[in-house]
Amino acid sequence: MDNEAFNTLKRDVESMTEVEGLTMTDLLTFPDDLRLLLNWMMRENGVQIEEMASYLAQEVNEARMLLEKMIEKGLIEEIKKKEEEQYQVLVKSSRNYRVPKKIWQVIE
Amino acid sequence: MSKIISVHSFRGGTGKSNTTANLAALLALQGNRVGVVDTDVQSPGIHVLFGLDESQMAHSLNDYLYGKCAITETAVDVTSNLKVPVKGKVFLIPSSIKAGEIARVLREGYDVGLLNDGFQDLLEGLKLDFLLIDTHPGLNEETLLSIAISDALVIIMRPDQQDYQGTGVTVEIARKLGVPAMLLVVNKVPQAFDPAEVKAKVERIYNCTVAAVLPHSDEMMALASAGIFSLQYPDHPVAAKYKQLAAQLMA
Ligand SMILES: Nc1ncnc2c1ncn2[C@@H]1O[C@H](COP(=O)(O)OP(=O)(O)OP(=O)(O)O)[C@@H](O)[C@H]1O
Ligand SMILES: [Mg+2]
């Protein structure tokens, strides 16, 4: 993504309230670029910082700054996989079995 | 590369479990190692298609979700139940059919995040080429998670006005979740309908290609989920459609 979109993404993360993990319904309410980034990380089941930088088309340092903010906000967590540092979306341990009402707002 | 494929429909009874079981069998016939997870914990059913009874389920997905065992311990190798020579393997991860355990799910729910870890453990632990997820109809945290982590999503609908509306919701959610491949399937199409017309209509409504149009089949109704249709009627037009879908998933 270009620098402008990347800056917007950083601002979107900064302005978020802290959470302890994500529900899928939360995810649907996020701005496009943030949602797509998190979707991508989920499907990859953990990514390395270099992979994230190349996904974002940014320098590793820039990607790391964003990553740290995302960890701070409780969106993702660090996991160790095959002796490598990887990052994965933190799925909230919700026992909420019903669809929250806001799902209907999301798709309207 | 292993692939996670969710089979979903907005409304119930569209043919999810039959489609999942047939795709699993056809993928295994081609030499693939296939896992099938019954995430329909409220109303499990796909074990019936694989001829599995309660005595063969040492553990169920419920045991894993409530921390009683590893998810790989719940997998049952049902390849021999297919009763035809199969190059690959089919493993079923059944949901419990005990009333008390279903009641617990309805009462307490479960930790949805565990599904994600469980799917990954299955892919690695059983060295799977494909993991097929049979879902509960409609949208909830668990079906949304299955959709979000899928490499491909098979959405099934009937040519019914109620299905038309609901399917639009699922298609939109799949787009929002960036699912890489969406395979729309129209099932139980009455013989009186022109399949090409149905296909064109559905594609126009959702702006998305239809992967297959399956006719309503009396033979399939008569089989009544007592087996895998495309293995029992390999030359039937419905079997040809299932094969076409399986080929698309392997591509
Ligand atoms: N093409 C078809 N022609 C005729 N009958 C069919 C066809 N496809 C499925 N069926 C029948 O429809 C019924 C429902 O199928 P199935 O259980 O696979 O649906 P489902 O979507 O999994 O249902 P649920 O939402 O309850 O889980 C079964 O009796 C099955 O044999
Ligand atoms: Mg079913």
C-alpha cells in the first residue's frame, strides 16, 4: 500500500480503544485496510515481521512500529513457531454463542 | 499446500453436509488426505453420511472444546467406511450426539478461538491436504471464524426466495473477510428449471460466478444421507457436478 494509506492505517490503530483480543464481529466493523491486514494474518496463521513488511510494502522498521501498536491495543500477539518470532491475531475467548446485534449494522 | 474449505449456507437444509461428505470422498479418491470437521455442534449430522455410530466415537469435538483431549485424538479414520478403494484418507472430527453434551453447548457456548488452533493442529498433526468444515447454518462467531480463516468458501443455496436474500448476506461477509475463493453452489434445482437461467440469475444478483448448479434428485432423496451419493451413483449427473466442484478445489 502507498504511504498515505499506511499512515491512515497507523492512525486507525492508534485511535482504537484497547481490547483483549478480537471477536469476528469486531473485525467486520474495522476500516478496510486494517480488516484486510488482520484477515490476512489470520489466514496465514501467524506471520513474520518481514512478511508483514512486504505485505504492507513498507520498510521493516515501519512495519515493526505498526506491529507494536497492534500488540499494545490487544489485536495481535507474539507466538513462537519453530524457533521463529511470529505474530498472530488474538482471537477473543468469547463464549458468546449468539450473533451480536451489531453484525446487522455492519452489513447494512 | 493445505487448504481450509468451509461449506456454509445462510439457511438450513440446503445440502451442506451432503456436499461436504461428497467433496471429502472425491478429494480422497484423488489421493488426498482430507479432514472433515463437524462444527455444527448444535445439530450434528455428517457422521451419518460416513456410517459412523456413537460407539466408534471415542472422543468428539466437544471433548476438545472443553479441554478434555487434543483435537487430533477426536479424529476417526473413516476411509474404510467409504467401501470403495481410496488412495487417500478421510478423517472425521465428529460433534457429540449425546443430548447432555449438546445441551451444554447451547447453555454455555464454547471458546470460539479454540477452533482456529484446532484446525491448525489437525492440518499439521494429520498431515492434511484439505480440511473441510461443515457448518451450522446462519451466522455466528463460530461460522464467521470458519469463513475468516478459509482459503475457499463454498456457499450453498436453493433457488428459493428466502435463500436468495440470506445468501446475499453471506456473500457480502465473505467479501469483507477477504476470502480468497468463493464457490457459489445452487442445489436442489427443480428439473423444470433451466440450469443456465438459474446460473445467470444468481450471478447477476451477487455479481459472483456460480461454481455449480445441482439438480434436485429423487435418487439422492431416496439415499437419504445413508451414504456418499457420488460413490454409490458415480455416473449420475449430480455426481458429475460434485466431481466438477472437487476439481475446482484442487485447482
Ligand atoms: N440435490 C439434491 N437433490 C435431492 N435431495 C438433496 C439434494 N441435496 C441434498 N438433498 C437432501 O436434502 C436433505 C438435507 O441435506 P443436508 O443434510 O446435506 O443439508 P444441510 O445443509 O447440511 O442441513 P442442515 O442445515 O440441517 O445441517 C437431505 O435429506 C439430503 O439427502
Ligand atoms: Mg448439515
